[in-house]
Amino acid sequence: MWRLRFLIIIPAMVPFVAGENNNRLDQGKNMKFSVSRDALLKPLQLVAGVVEKRQTLPVLANVLLQLQGQELSLTGTDLEVEIVGRLNLEGPAEMEGEVTVPARKLLDICRSLPDGAELKFERDGERLILRSGRSRFQLSTLPASDFPNQEETSAQSRFSISQREIRRLIEATSFAMAQQDVRYYLNGLLLECRPQQLRAVATDGHRLALCDRDAPGLNVSAPIQAIVPRKGVLELARLLEDTDESAEVVLGNNHIRVNSGQFTFTSKLVDGKFPDYERVLPRSTGNEIFAERLALRQAFQRAAILSNEKYRGVRLQVSEGLLQIVANNPEQEEAEEQLVVDYHGDALEIGFNVGYLLDVTGAIHSEQIRIGLGDANSSALLQQPEEGDALYVIMPMRL
């Protein structure tokens, strides 16, 4: 007679150990906090600017929200540039955690809500619920673990400098960067760390902009160069404010990082060698024109209206005490401007791209401008007459 035997297997009980990782996962699922719309909008705008509309990875269209204590950080990246914005909540968070949500959608929602609105966030499974007054929004999420982190690199140089100084360097030079040039090292801005000085240089092969600013905290024995890509330069310019508040700059082998209390900017560097820009600086300019900058700029603006739309060339005809600007186009239209200048030399005629001249006269802020000319085939050197921190070189063009 057969006897049936049942084998019952009871799994071993694994004790649950409460620890930091377990708490973080639990908090991540139930993330909950409140923040004012006005406090969230500014850092969200800064971070969302780096997020591209078309992304190869879905998570790159998202902003990473990380909440710890009373500090909320927002991170956006396109794998080349990363921006972290921070703000402090008025009160402690109900539940800490981290999650990623669509950057553009969150920004559009915040913009559409009224000033002073209170926003209440609560994570519910795979969704983030946003409530404000009688409005309710349900946003999709992706795990924070999918969000890429910028790798840490050893620092070649680390120093502090005011935001105003970095901003001045960018404003004075960035317009001369190339756009989508096959010489990829021109599609960016050269930052050169020199003893007690920070230099920025940009060129597209037809013009060059150079600016120096004092950096007392910069202690290097020899110049260190780094090429910041075009997008990184433009994003950093958006972040910086015209203030004496200092920012820490860290230059690594592959990255640059700028850190202030409100944001952290990180960008990959262009892997290439910047051309020897000092070779193209005119050593001597025998003919010098001194002109009122604003009047000269306005004359260029008027002449540019009838310049060739493709080449944008204008002729400068200079004689004793007088500068004549002439522009024409294929429709046989012509513009002529005359300007009284301080010039004592031989008559000279030379052609330039009027767009380049407008960029320089807009970047220089002094009342007077000095234009150094060699001959009709030599580059022009433009700068402030005295104690200027920037200089500009423009190559001539044949008309």
C-alpha cells in the first residue's frame, strides 16, 4: 500500500536591516515636498536650457530632482554639458528622494501657473503628482539611477574668481567663436590660465578676439590651456550674473567645472590644440584711426543695410581727418557714410566684413575706439585707446 509523503519547504527568513540605502529607496518611491513657484522657476529655467529637444536617450529629456533635507537640486545634461541648480525649501521636506521628470513639460507647467503659487509634489509609483490650487498634473518619471553622472577628473588648476570677471571674458570674446567649422578646435573658447591672470581667446579663422582679466587666486607656474565647447560657453554665460560673488573654477584634463552657491556647471573640453593665436596679432600698425565708437557703430549699421547680404563687405576709405564707409550690393544700390576721425597718414582703402566690425564696436564699451591699419592687405587691430582689457583682429576682404 502506497503512502503519500509531502515535503514542505519553508524558506529561511532573511532579516530586514534598516540602513541608508533601504531608506533612500523607500523615500524615492514616496518623495513629497512643497515649494513656491517663484523659487523653483529660476533654477528650473537654467537647467532646462541645456536639455535638447531631440535626445538619443529618453532620460536625457528629463531633469533630475534630488531632495535632501531642505535642499532641492535640479540637474540637466546632454552628456556634453551638465548644469545643477539648487534652492532651499522654506520648510523641511516631508519625504526625501530622487526622481527624473520631463524637463520641458515641468518648465511649461511652472511658467503657466500664477506668480506666488504654492507647488506640492508627491511621487506615486511611476508618476509624479504636482498640485497647485485647483490644478493637478501627473508627470511620467524615469529612475534616477538611469540619469548619467559626469565623471570626476583630477584638477590641473583650481581657483576662485568673481562671476563678473568670467562673464566679462565671455561677453568680450564669444562672438568670434566658429560655428560648425571642420576645424573643431575653433568651435569653442580658449581659456588660458596664466600667473594671476585669466585669458579668453576666440577665433573663426577670419577674426580673433582676446580678453585678459586679473585673477589673483590663479597660481600657475606656466600657462594652462583648455578649449570650452561653444554650447558650454553659451550656457555658462546664461548662468553668470553681474556680481562680485565668487565662483570656483576647476580645470581638469577633460572637464571644466564652475561652482557657485546657486549652480554647478560642468562641461567636457574640446580635445584638440588651439592655434598659436599670438602669431596673428599685428606687431605694428603704422596707421591709426581714433574715432567716436558710438558714431562709428551707427555708421556701420546704416551702411550694412545696403551691403551684399552674402558677403556683407564694406570699403573703408581713410584720408586726413576723414573716414568714408561705402557699401553696395548686386542690385546696384549703394550706401555712403562720412565720419570725422583723428587720422594723420597716407590715404588708404581697405575692405572688411561689416558684421565683424559691428560685433567689435558692440563689445568695446569705451567712448573712443582705436583702429590700427598696416596696409590694404593687412589685418586691422581694434581696441580701446587706453587701458583696455581686450583687443580684436579682423582680416581684410577683397571687394
